[in-house]
Amino acid sequence: MPRKRKSDPSLYAWDEENMKAAVMAHLKDGMPIRTAATLHAVQKSTLSRYCKAYSASADEEKVAFRFTPRYDVKKVFSSEMEDSLESYILLSSRMNYGLTKKRQRN
């Protein structure tokens, strides 16, 4: 069986200031993407994607450009639905009818 490489969670933890500084270092100062990514502790592919999006946006949009991920776009459930599902799972667990993880997903 092949070994599974453990991913380093610190590679995926970046904040808005680091991403903005890395994008500006690449676009304004002409620093290579790999160098800017390692210097500001962001991933190279993510930095490349943000650089493309920032340079493609209009000048008016660059002022309000967000350097944070938009996780809410890919949400399946709304916040109210998540809360009701959570309360249902906790209630069923308290009634000694706890659902397994596999059963919860179905």
C-alpha cells in the first residue's frame, strides 16, 4: 500500500495582509511568484490565481478587491439549515439514537 503524505496545515493558513503584500510584491515590484510566495508564506498556485484576478480587474474594482477566500460561494446548506441539522443530530444522540457518520451523510 502506498504511503500517504501528510499535508502541512501551515501552508494553507494565510491571512489577508500576507496575500495582499505578496500580490503587490509580484505585480508592483516585479518579484517572481515563487519568491513572493515563500517570502510572504502563501502557496504559489494561490498567489498566481490572486495575481491574475487582481490584474484582470478594473481600476475601480482594485480598491475594493478582496484578498480573502470566498467559502460562502460553495456552501450547500444555509446557516439556518446547518443549525437545525446540528440540533437534530444532538437531540437524536441524547435520545440514545445516535447516528453514525455514514448514516448522517445519507
